Amino acid sequence: MKNKLVTLLAAAIGLTAIGLASPSIKARQTVQTEVLDIIKQDVSSSTLSYDIVESLTTEVGARMVGTPGADAATDWAMAKMKALGFDKVWVEESQAQLWQRGDLTASITAPYPHKVVAIALGGSVGTNGQAINAEVAYFDDLTALQAAPEGSLKGKIAYVGYRMERHIDGHGYGKAVGARVAGASAAAKKGALAFIMRSVGTDTDRIGHTGMMRYEEGIAKIPAVALSNPDADLLENMLRREQPVTFSLNTSASGPTGDTVTIANVIGEVTGAETPDELITLGAHIDSWDVGTGAIDDGIGIGIVLAAGHYIATMEQRPARTIRVILFAAEEIGLVGVRDYVAQHKADMSQHMLGAEWDFGNGRIYELEPGVGPQALASVRDFANYLAPMGVGLASTNTAKGQSDMSLLGEAGQPAFNFAPDGLDYFDYHHTENDTLDKVDQDALKVNTTIYTLFAWYAANSGVDYRQ
Amino acid sequence: MKNKLVTLLAAAIGLTAIGLASPSIKARQTVQTEVLDIIKQDVSSSTLSYDIVESLTTEVGARMVGTPGADAATDWAMAKMKALGFDKVWVEESQAQLWQRGDLTASITAPYPHKVVAIALGGSVGTNGQAINAEVAYFDDLTALQAAPEGSLKGKIAYVGYRMERHIDGHGYGKAVGARVAGASAAAKKGALAFIMRSVGTDTDRIGHTGMMRYEEGIAKIPAVALSNPDADLLENMLRREQPVTFSLNTSASGPTGDTVTIANVIGEVTGAETPDELITLGAHIDSWDVGTGAIDDGIGIGIVLAAGHYIATMEQRPARTIRVILFAAEEIGLVGVRDYVAQHKADMSQHMLGAEWDFGNGRIYELEPGVGPQALASVRDFANYLAPMGVGLASTNTAKGQSDMSLLGEAGQPAFNFAPDGLDYFDYHHTENDTLDKVDQDALKVNTTIYTLFAWYAANSGVDYRQ
């Protein structure tokens, strides 16, 4: 109620704007600071985005494609969007490959026996009902594995020990994830029976990190698993003793079998009052891995974009353009939902004026990078100036294509804002059992929700063509 | 080699002492600062205690009573003591109750289904091959559970949500552990089918904390398990919705069956040159829980006391009294090994002049509390003054009875020094899968090993009767 009253008051006193409108924009004031101030005040004191994450993680929890949680998440999201006052809510269904984790046991069997904590990588095959027990061959990284002589891994289990680095922008992930994606086929080419690796994660917990892997066509499919970081340390300490180390792996991971399962992008809109066909998109992904409750990845994103949509839906003043919130399905297994979205929306992609996704966890936003046309930059700078007191810098580059799912909309021509948060702890929890509600930084979440709400309102009302 | 040379040099230049000898001590200088300085310099630059923990956790790992690791640990410890130059090494065997963890699955089944991470408490019975599925009744703490009306928990699962507090001296543990020990029988008295609790731990990891529980005589034995902290949060968030919450538990924990298993205290001595019958005891415990590799609890203790013994064993100058290192068996399941030790050593308990144990993990020692006779205090103050530049304060009290196992020697009359380390993070890892080598703070370990070596030398050569 306060929200509406304050907004009405702002309307009554008249709106003024700071900054220079770009030459192509005539009557529109691109940054309506009075409205932004009210949004900032209201949203920064609201716990709504956290409450949404609490609801999702408690009432649904894990929601991997092909599990009951995925369907429950679809229902939850539709009901939540309706309850939050979105004008239109719908799903767009398609198909994804089914993969099932099954059970897994792993151990070092010699020279010193230890049970170890390991987790199957997404897409991995199993061990056909019996354990693989073989000597471990060590490699520093994927490149070293790829350089192994032909046939040298025959009868062995290949192990890559590369340890992910911790960086604020998460760039250590890119250096580590190659082994996860391509390690199994690289090992199989040299004759290996299985592929094991140090988890792609920055933590020291006895919890493995899952995540998608891929088999190359025409190469034998061998099981692929990640060890927890402490177990990787243990294995390496044992290898350092220069005796043969043997490892036993038994997993009933099922896929890929070719079976498919229905997935659903869940979409909600707050309809624009002036140019409803022009879309400002806010993205997050609705699926998670099966092991945690998906609070960080990507419950926080869902909390942010639903809370932003709700706030604007309940303002007296309507946005000029339509705010479209898209909860993409099947992100974790390879951006499947967004591929379907792009395919289904080819005809109206030009109406996607500007988009931003949230799929990077917990930290406070410290930078905005745009990916817009040159004429739009003046307005972007005005908006960035507005955000600056909140600790958000403007990147010197203008190459953003959209984050996570939204990158495919970027490839399809949608301009984007990339908001970069402090990602120092993101890969402590990413794709693990430890991705749970208690990891959410509630203060940072309030700030980030405020910034996304400001973004949505600004973009919906700037009048700027971000392609120009 | 350096060690011996430097010690010889010190002997050559003559030893002087600071401080006042107590009136009962005549010729002996109680604090030989020149020797202590050499010990301090040598030990503080040595990685030996860490290397010992690495060896134990890699070559043995988990070593719960009744598992192959326990026997492997006995063999490892005897071999290690011999290799480290102890003069005598032996075991003293006895019997302990056998308990086996078995497997466990747990889930919230309604209103929103979730798999949860839980762990059987040590000594818990199982669920007889089928799951218990029942409504959860919430209690703030053990006292609230004990106050539940008679029969009110019939057909239910009792849950205690008390959250352990984090304190430097670990006193939050005492406030939390009562529910772990006595919760199952308290719940069974009111008719409960099973007892579940929030883990006794200060972390937010999706890993449960085990630890010993006890059944009261004449009360039905019901299964007792601990939830990881994030799963306890989840359960409580669900209970807050004021709908019935049901929980399913299936565990094949076996005990107690009455079967016993052989345990062994492993003892090593560096024989005193002047009064070999007078013993300075250094304690740690050799068993661990089965889930981690027991690096923190109590690998660090083993590393410290073996390294201290080794250093003194390799000094040219011999200690006046005998240094006895005791690695107690079966501490985790109720101080079983030390009970046997005390029973077997009644006759020579008066020869136990002074003892100290290490069983509190990782942090730097910040305080020394003695538990000695009044005439010995002057010498204790001199030694404490020597330690002060290392950040070790002297407690204002003189009531130490020995820590962990050593408390039973204290009850039997042995004077003690209690060294208090920073325990802020100890209960993040205590009794969990996360108790692994990477958690060891190598810098703090060097300091603490130095202090224990200084202690052993000081006590062996002070000439002080710590009972007086």
C-alpha cells in the first residue's frame, strides 16, 4: 500500500530526469530519478526475494530435470507468479534428455583403503552393475591428459587433479570446467576405464560438485565422477608415495539413454501500458541439480526476478514496456529451455528490447556491463550514475551478451545488461548438497533485488532503443 | 643433527635458570631457559607433527573401534613410535562394546518431500529393516523434551532443534551435547518411535555430526540420529507452516549388541636418566569416528605428542624423568581405553607426576591452567612466564584435572596442565566427514607442538613435586 501511495505522490509532484537523453530519444526522460528513488527505498527494505527463495527451497527443493521436483517447481512458479500479481503467466513446454544419477560408491582400495566422497557428473554412464577397480593414473589438468600417449591408459582410471582458483568474477571456473566436460572422452581415447577428477569448486568440504559432462561421438562412454576436494587431496597424498594406487568405482548412473522428459519454461508478464509488445526480459533458471535445494543456483535468481516483477506489478504507475520474467528450464543440463525459447520466439525476438539474467549466486553487484548500441550508451551511463552510490561501477566495455541462459537471447540479437556480483564464495556451494537456504546472504540479496527492480523500471520506461 | 649439536653447545656454555625455585626444591633449577630456547627454536621450525598427521590420515584414516582402521592405527602407532626413537613401545589391551553404523536414509515425507542428510549417533539402535515414518514433534531443547506430557509422543518422532553456540573455549558443546546423549531415552519415555536432533556443530555444512549417545536402563531403545544444520533449518521452516510434518528414517545401525572387541592403548616412553619411575604423561586418543579421517580429532593430538616425544628422545641431554606418551583407545565411545589404563595403573598412579592431553583440534594455545599442589605453583608461574611471549596466559585458577582421557588420571590423583586452544572452528568439523587433513592449521600446529615439547622437557626436569 505504501508503495502505491508513494508512487502516486511522486506522480503528483511531477517527474524530472537527470542526464542527457540520447539524440534519438525525444520526449522520453531516460532516467526518472524520483521514481527510482522510491523503488530503491521500498525494495531495499523488503524481504520478498528471500521469502521467495525460502518458499521455493522449502516447498519444492531440488528440481533436476526428470525428477518430481522439476514438475513441482513448474506448478510452484506459476502459482507464485499469479499470487505476486503478474498479469499473464504461462508455460512453454518442450523436451529434454533424461539422465538419472542413481547411486554411487567409491573408494581407494590400495595401498591404504579409504571410502571417498564422490559424485557422478551429469550425463555420466554407470558401471553396469559392477565396480570398476583399477590403478589410478594422475594428470595435472585436461591438457596433460590429452597429451597422454595412445593406449597408455588401457585398464586404468584417469584422474585429473586440477584445483579451481578462487576469483571475484568466477573466472577460475572457466579454467577448471573443461576437464569436467571433456575429461571422460579424453581419457577414453587413451583406453581408460573411467574418469575421475577433483571437484570443480573452491571449498574444502567433503562434498562433491556435480555438473554437466559430454561424450564425444564415436568414443567409448566411460563413467565420469568428481571427488570432493579433501578426497582429492587424500588421493594425491597417496600417489605421492610412489606406490600403485587403485580405485574402485560403482555407479548406477543411467544415461544418456535417449529417453526424453517434458520441460517447461515458466513465463510471467507485467504488461506495458504504452508499448506492450516491447519486452524487457528478466531471466533466471528454474531447474537445479538434484543434490542441494538450489537456493544459490538459482533460487536467488528466481527470488530477484519475481520480486522485481511483483514490485512493478503493484505500482500504481504502469511500466511503458512489458516486463517479461522468464524462468528457463533445464539450464543445468545444457541451456535446453532457453534453446527452445529462442526457437519459439524467433519471430518476435526483435521485440526483446533488453534483458538481464541472474545466475551467479550470492554476492553484491559491483559492476554493470552493457551490451547495447552506441546511441543507447548515454542513457546507460545515466543509469549507471544512478547506481554508482550503491557500489556499482560501469564497465569500460560494451560487449555484454547476457548471462547464463540469456546469452542465447544475446546471440539472437537481444541487447543485454550483465550485472557482475562478488562471486568469491559462489563455487564453494555450486552444484553441491551444500547449496541450501542458509547460504543466502540476505543483505546482498536485498541490494541486488533493488538493482534489478531499478533496472526493470528504468529499461521499461527509458524509451531507448538498445539496439541503436 | 642440528638438534643435538645445539643442545651440546647449550650444555657446554652452562645452564642457568630464571625464577624462584619453590622452597621444597633444592638444587634443581625449575625452568632451564637456555634449553627451552633451543627446543623452541628447533621445534617451531619443524613440520614433524603435521607430517605425522598426514601419515596417519593417509595410511590409516578413519579408525573407529571395531573397524579394520582401529587395528591398522595400533600397528601404525607402534611402528611410528619406534621409528621416532622412543625407548619403549607397548600396547595395553582390553575390551570395548562393539557398535556398527550400518546404512541410513532419512527424508521429510510430507507436506513437501525432501531427502535429508542425517547420521546415526554412536550407540544408536537401527530401525529393524524397515523405515519408521511418523509425524515430527518439535522441542527447543532437551529440557523441553523432558517436560513433554507422558504419552504425548506416542507414535511420533521427537525432534530437538537446539543450535550449538560458537565460543573460543568450546563451552557451547556442553550446552548442546546433553540432548545427544540423553535425548533418545527422554523421547522414548514419552512414547516416541525415534529421536532426531539438530547436529551438535557450529557449521552450516550439509554434513551430520555423530557422537556418542546412551540409553537409560529399562527404557525402550529407539533410534537416534542427527540432521545436518541446513536440514534442521529446512525441517524447522516446514514446521513453521503449521501443517503436520512427517519424517521417514531407515537405519541399520546395529548396537549395542553386547559383542565386544579388543582395543589397545598404545604407549611409548622416553626413559628418564635420573628418576625413570617418575612419569610425565602426554596424552591423545588414537581412535576416531568412522566418517572423517580423524585429522582434527585427534590426529593433531597424536602429531603433537609423538613429535614432542621424538624431539626429547633425540636430544643429547636426557630428561630426568620419563616422558610417557599414551595414545588412548576408544575415547570416542566413552573414555574406555583410559578407564582400563587407570585400572591397570592403580599401583603406580603416584608415579604419574604431571600430565597434559591434546584433544581440542586446531587453534593456537592461548592459556595454561594448572591443577597442582600449592608449593608447585611458583615453578608453574616461572614456566608460564616463559610461555607468555608465545601468547599463552596463565589462568587465575588452579583446578585443572586433565583434558579428555586425561581427566580420569586427574580423578585418580595425577596433577595436570590444561592448555586451552582457540576452539572457534573446532565444532565445524568435530565428528564429521569433514574432519580431514586440509583442516589442520599448520602454523598453529607448529606453535602448539613447540609448547607441548617445552612442557614435557620442563616437567621432566623441574624436580618439582606437582602434588605438593
